[in-house]
Amino acid sequence: MANEVFGSIPWRNPDETRKLVDRLTGSPDELEVISIVSNRKRTKPVSCLARLVYKDPYILSHFQIRALASFTLTKSLLAAILCSIADYEITDESFGNSDQELGQQLNKVLMDHRFLIFIDKLWYNTTDWDDLRRYFPDNGNRSRIVFCNLSLYWFAFKASLGLLRQPWSQPFETCDGVQSYFVGAQEEEIISDDGSSSIATSSSLTSVKEEMMVGYGDEVRKLVDRLTGLQKRLEVIPIVGMPGLGKTTLARQVYDHPNVVYHFHIRAWTRVSQVYQRRDLLLGILISIVELTDEIYKMSDQKLLELLKKCLLGHRYLIVMDDMWDNRVWNDVQRSFPDNNNGSKIIFTSRLAEVASHVQGDHVHYLRFLTRDESWELLCQKVFHRRHCPWYLMEIGMQITEKCKGLPLAIVVIAGILANEETPTWWRQVAKSVSSYIVSNPELYMDTLALSYNHLPPHLKPCFLYLGAFLEDREIPVWKLILLWVSEGFICHSGSERLEDVAEDYLMDLINRSLVIVSKKGSTGRIKSCMMHDLLRELCSRKFKEENFMQQLYKYDENSTPTSPIKKMPTRVSIYSAPSPSSSLTLFSSNATSLLCFAVEVLPDFMSFICQAFKFLRVLDLSSIKIPLFPSEIIQLVELRYIAIQADVGSPPSSISSLRYLETLIVSSWSNLSLPRNTWKMVNLRHLCIKLGVNEVEKPSFEEVQDDDGYPLILENLQTLSFVCPSQYCKDVLKRSPRLRKLGFCGPLLSESRDLRFPMLYADQLETLKLFNTAFYREASSSCSPDMFPNRLKRLTLTNTALAWNQMWTLGMLPNLEVLKLKLHACVGRLWETSDNGFLRLKFLKFQDLDIVQWIASSNHFPRLEHLVLHGCQKLEEIPSSLGDILTLEMIEVRWCSETAANSAHDIKKDQENKGNDCVKVSTNGQRG
């Protein structure tokens, strides 16, 4: 086991970050212990450097196992390392084991794997290292152990590592054949922003790398200076440029710039798009300013205009309207933007110069093309990330970037092709295909974008095209997209892996090829929604026609009917305008297997027509339109795999079991549903999603199972069930659902003795659980046992469960819990005082509409917390300052809380900056005094 010391690491120097990454991923093959040492009394910079290196994409790709833990007590360190290993599941029994037993478990997990272990805060109990050393096997595969947060002001590290025989003031001399060396640093060296922006993925949808905006740094600075300058009157700033230049990206960079965030009292961002609806635009702006209540949603457009103006009066505001196509947009909303004579600004982006001239914006900002050097930098960033381009690819690469003519979108898409194979032969082949007239002729730059489609593997082509069916400029929910792909039959089996997991890999592949944009991430960094660039969507529309993949219907008149004969009708139809039975729709009915409806209203006889005419449908998505009843005629469509429907009364008929191939049933209803007993005869059902309400499960007849009765003994395919009432009948279903992964209860969850209760969970694969209590309570719940929850549970959401804060220790004992959301009286009481040895894996914590007043906690209580959200907690006095010392903490969000709570978040950030840690971000928009 070799040992090495990095002395006085300049954490604010990106060169040192790369140097340490190279050191960890390079030779020798034997296990190494590397110590990151600071010669300052402040040791937080070392932790920040460790965090950057730990998340580096090359570190992630190089090591099979990573773990990060703090060195406190021996046993807690071993348990923390085991918890930190993503694929290892800690059980309740593990916490009762001795340190020797835990060490043996750790040794078994690490054996034959290339591992990287980061250990923080080594100045505590450092003499225990000799006891722990034997549990880390030397696999001869370049495994590494890194000690960080050390300081030369603590002599203990020398003795415990046994590295240095010399006095601590001369620690960098070679001894016992161990190479030790000092890396110098300047106190004022500063790390660049890109050093902290790389977030890599450990599973297919865990996270996506955030990229810097190449080439437009000067543009960002100009706009930021203009927004925060001395001009007092209201200014309108149009950003104009051709598709793919990066107008939206530039606007977003400016909108999120720290100086802009600090300068404006109110910021709001909304998309406009080609299909413009004034109401959607107004609500899109208001959602960033106020909480949208049912009362607001019921307001007329005129009332919304008045409300917006009232909200903006007296405030310095910034409004961004992205992708404006029509002069009507400005005409409709301009009177809602008061000139407060305080430097308020409005930005809009458009590809149409005439829109900018109509608005009479102050000095239109025309976005330029990238220079040759900027184009090359962008290509290298997308293909090689932090690596240098090999010399044998540079000349060909420069030729390719020149043919892209400075258009960022084209460069990004081409980079996705080049990254697949870094060989001169492949790059020359791509170079020959790139049109040199990409800018001068839009038809030709569409051909260039089509290169990415042409080079997709066969299994990804239908998945990519399917994205083009969704509405322009609208976010696409990933969970829905994946279920649609599965039901369409696009996903190929891969061993024992779930189809849904394979679909996530497909999506990640499209993202990595720069064909899909990540628009929203969830609490742990998983992708929640995605989008497609307008040009790529247009490419999809062209491919729809070329390959008869899908027919898009916008107007139901004779113009929708093909004017020339079609040899083969498309098997998929997407509808965007109010449909009615007509010759154009009937034309596609006999051959269609999928019908996606994005219209918002239909004629009364539409459902009957669909069920009679489209006999071979596999996919039917009518979630955008509201109908009175769940249509009983739907049972005629016996080939259905996927149904999504919105109905005033949404209870399915008992004959629903006739749909024996059905895999996904999604129902949105304003009334409570009743699931018929025959529901469970659908043995292929994978996902049953009910959006709202206390939905009863009728008594199933499992106890009467006969060979000819049709009830399965085990619902082996059922993975999602929400929201259902926690009744005895529901319990009968759960007993036979061993593969459930997501479950939601909505109903009475409190017993007469005030205990939290719900049906026992038999699914050992359950990862997500949502509990919404509807029972009345007078005081806090008296008990809640950790045995109620499965050990594998990762995400837990509680609403109105009225848990006493002193019962929260039970949730802290859940060994794999990563996300905890406490909403609207989930916990009641004034004080929460957390304790040690709990929430060891928690990454995301959210309080919403809670009455908590005082919160006492330390950094040891949430050792892996990354994201804290406080929303509507108006009585909370402050956030515990010690949370800022959590090594993994990245973001604190405060919304609609007390002013003191918001100020405490900023105090935490300021305190950490004084310690040299710039990694903690704080957002407090919408704070209330």
C-alpha cells in the first residue's frame, strides 16, 4: 500500500483539480492512500476540492465504487462508507453489528472492485486508522483512499498514518521509500466557475452534466451590465437571431447570473412559442411571482392582467419572454408592465426581427455567430469534455467546425455524432456529410441536423421521432414518455432489466447525443422532464412524412386530407386542434395503432367515434381533454396497452378486465374513483396511476381463485399503484404485488389512538412511497415505527400525517432514504431537535407549509444532504447555521417563509464564503417578511 501527501492544495486552482484527478486515475496499480493537506488554519477549501474531484466525470467512469464519509467514530465511519456505496443496501441489523463485523462487510463489498474512498475530518480520532486499514483490500487495480480536510496545524494525522518520521514542521521529506511532495499555492488563487459545474451520473437518469456557454461570455457581460446599470426607466431588450444560435441559452445565463438575481426584487421567466395563448402566458409569468391558487386559475384574462400589474407595482422586476413569434403577444400584455422608474427590464427572444421592431425595443441585441476559435472550443468541450483533442483529429475537426459556420446547435449535434468514435476514418466520413452551406440555406442546415438522425442506431430512431409528436416548447414528463415508449414496443428486453430502466438508458443516450434537452430535474438530480429544440422538432415532422411514422393533424377540414395517394398510411396519429369525426381523421383510422390527442376540447360524439373507428389501437392518450365519464366503449379496443384519460367521473367499468393486454392505466378525475374487482384480472398491468382523490379498491376475489376464475395468484408485473385508499381490500392487492416500486396512499392514515397506520408493505422492491392523510386529528400522532417502511425505501412524501417532531427519529432510521418531503402538517409542533446516527443517506429535504418555529440540528445529523427546500414555513425563525458545514450541501431554497429564515440562509452562505467555501448556493426569491 503506497502513500502520498498532497500538501497545501490550492483548492481554487482548476489545474490542481485536474492534477489530482490524473493522480487518482493513473498508476501505480497497488492501493494508494492520498492525503490532501492544507497549510492554512482554514481547511474548508480542501473539502471543496475533494467535492469537485469526487464528482468529476472521469472519476465516475474510472472507479466502480465510490464512497464519501466523515471520520468521527470508527463504527459510524464504517457504516457511513457502506451507506455511501450506491449499490449496497444497509439493513437494520447492520447497525447492530460490531465494528469488526461492519469492517468485514466492507471488505467483502470492496473485494475485486476498483474503489475510491474519500474520508473527511481526519483530525478526529485519527489513531483509529490503524484499526481500519486492514478492511480495505489491495486489489491491484488502482484503488484509492483519500483523506481530506486535514491541516498541518493538527499533528495527529502524521502519527496515525505512519507516513512521516520528521517533525510536523518538515513533513515533506522522503521517508521509508514513500514519495511525499508539496504542491505550492497562492492564497488568492481562484477556481473558475466551470470547476464546480460538472455533475456526472452514476445511473442512467441520475444527473446530466451542466455545460458552460462557450463563446458568448462577452454577450453575457454586456447584457448583465445593461440590466444592472443606472438607467431608471423601464427598458425592453429584444434578443434576435436565427434558430440554433443560442438565444434561449444566452437569456437563461443572464437571468441566472448572480448580479441579476441580486439586483431585481422579482424575476419571472415564461415561454411563448408559436401557438400563443394569452392566458397561458400570464399564468406562466405569475407562477414565478405568487402562489397560484384555485381562485387565480378561475380568474378571467382581464383579471389576470390586473393582478400581474398589481404584483409588479413598486418593485424592480425582470421579465423574460422566450421565443416570441407574434406581435399580438406584446400588444396583449404590455399594459401589465408598469414603469416604476427603478430600473425594471423586460427581455424577449425571437427569431423574427419584425417582432423586435414592432415592440420598439431599446437597442435590439442581435446574436452573432461563433468565431472559428469559439466553434472549435465548443466542439472540443462537447466531444472531449476536459480532455485535449488528439493531434491526429485536430485538422479534420477544424474542417468540420468551419462547415458548421458558427451555428452552435449544428456544432452540438455534430459533436454528438463524433463522440461515438474518435478515429480519423469516422471523422472524415462525417466531414464529407456536413453541408458547407448550413447558414446560407436553411434546407441544407436541416440536412446537417439530419446527420444525427441518420447515424442513430435502429432502436433509438423511433424513440427520437416520438418526441416530435409532443407540443412545441412544452416540457415532456419523462415518466410519461417512458411508459409510452414501452407501450409502443420500442424498448428491447435486456436480460432481467426492467423495460422502464432500459427506456431510461435510451433517453440518456439521446441526451448525450445532444438531441434532447433536459428541462427539469428532480430532488436527487434525476431528469423529470425534457424538451426538443424547435429545429429538431421540425426535423421529426419531416421524417414523419418520409417514413410514414406519424400523421400530425392540426385542422379538421379538407386541407388535412392528403392531396396525393399514400401507398402506406402511418400507424400513429397526433391531434392538435379540436377534433371532430371527419373524412381526414377516418382516413387514418383503419391502420392506426396509436392516437395522441393534444387538443383541449372535443365534440360530444368524439369518444364513440374513436372506439368504433380505431379498432387496432395500442396507445390512446386523451389526457388533455376532459370528458364526463370514463367511456365504457373503450373495452372494444382490445389491443390497448396504454390508456390516459381525464374524466369528471373516472371510475372504470367492471368490464375493464376485457383489456387483457393493458399495461398502463392513467386516470385523472375530480371525483373519487372506485376500482372494480375485475381490475386485477389484467395480468399485464404494470402501472395504475390515479392522479387525485380517495380512491376505493372494491373487494377482489383472490380468496376464490379458481383455474377458470381469471384472478392471478401474483400480480407479478404491477410496479406502480397510486393513489388508493388504505383499506383491507387494498391490503389484499398489496399482498400479491411483490414487485411494486411506487405506491401512494390517500385516505385515513391515523388510528383512534393517533398512531400512523397503513397496510403492511410486502414489496421488498418498493422505492417510492407517498402518504396523504385525510383523517381529522386534534393533536400530533403518538407513534410511528420504522418497521412500517421497507428497508429499500428511497423516496418518502408525507402530507397531513400530523407526526410529532419527536417521532422523526423513526424516519431517520430508514437506511436507504434519499428524499424526504414533509408537506402541509406532515409534522406538527414548534420544535424539531435532530439526533445522531439518523438520515445517513438523505440527499434532499423539503419542508412545505409546516408550523415549525425552531429547528436544532448539526452537520453530523444529515451527513450527505445536498439540497434543502423550505416552502411556506412562515413561523420558522432560522435555519441551523451548522448545516452549512455539511460537505455535500449544494443548495438552500427558501420560498414564502419568514424574513429571518431567508436571512439565515444568506448568513450560512456568507459564513461558508468566509471559510473559503463557495460551493453552497442560496435562492430566496419570493420571501415574505
